[in-house]
Amino acid sequence: QVQLVESGGGLVQPGGSLRLSCAASGFSFSISGMNWYRQAPGKERELVATITAGAVTTYADSVKGRFTISRDNAKNTVYLQMNSLKPEDTAVYYCFRRDYYGHDYWGQGTQVTVSS
């Protein structure tokens, strides 16, 4: 059974940093691409960052240069390092995976609030 469990969210001041983690199980993590999405109140869910099995990364324009996605295959975990946080980064952040057959898997989400 596929499980994605996020952690690391919280309240941070503007300009601060947080590192989110997504612990994965139930599939071959090392050969899977992984993604982070976010959803702010009243807005659609948006793709924030992607990392392929070969560790190639892509980012939304809104987070380029501030966020870094990475993976540790030994720990079956994908990370999202978020620096220089802005109030507009406030959202629930989700870990996401689509398998070879097109099945989508979401974590439960972790709240990130950027506020002074």
C-alpha cells in the first residue's frame, strides 16, 4: 500500500526557512519521480517542485532560487527546503506521486504559515 507522509510544516516569519519531509513507502521509491504541490486558501492546488528518479529538478517560477527539492533514496524520503519564505507561500503542502499506470497518490498535507 502506497503511503506518503509529510512533516515539517509550521509557522515561520517572513524571510525564514523550513524543511519539509515526505516519507514514502509501498513502492519502489528510488525509481519514482516525486513532486511537491501546495494549495493556498481559495486557490487551486499548484505544482511547486519535481524531482525525477535521476534527481533532475524543476520548479515553479514563483519559488525558483528559494526552494530546493531533494531526495534520499536510502531513507525513501523527499525533501523541500524552503528559504526566504514569503507570506504568499502560506499553503498546505502535499507530496504527490503518479505511478506508471497513471494512479495518483497524495499525502495528507502539512500546513506552512508565513506570518509576522
